[in-house]
Amino acid sequence: MLLSKRRYSGWRQIQDEFADYKASLGPWSVAEILDFLRTEYPSRSPFTPDRIERFLHSDDETLTAWTP
């Protein structure tokens, strides 16, 4: 799973950059991201809330994690 703050012109640009691209969800707020992760990964989220908060306030453009 990858979270990105980059702006893309469309899904094709994302697919060109990430060969295993499946879907774009967002742009979302922190609350929406956390809600999605709680729903999709109820037992073990790929990101902790603190990690998402740090990422959103950092200069980093992407955050990657394992997917269960």
C-alpha cells in the first residue's frame, strides 16, 4: 500500500509510475484515511495513525507499507 501527496493528472499517470497500481482512493482527510484503514484492515492496519500524521506533516511525498 502506498500513500502519496503527489498530484497526478489521472490514473494512467499513476499506473505509469507504479506497475502494480490497482486503485486511487482520495484525496482524503486524515479522518477518512483512518476510517478506511479501520474498515478494510480491522485486525491490523498497514499504517498507524501516528505514522500517517507524521507523513502528512513531513516533506516526504510517499509512504509505503506492507499489505495484509
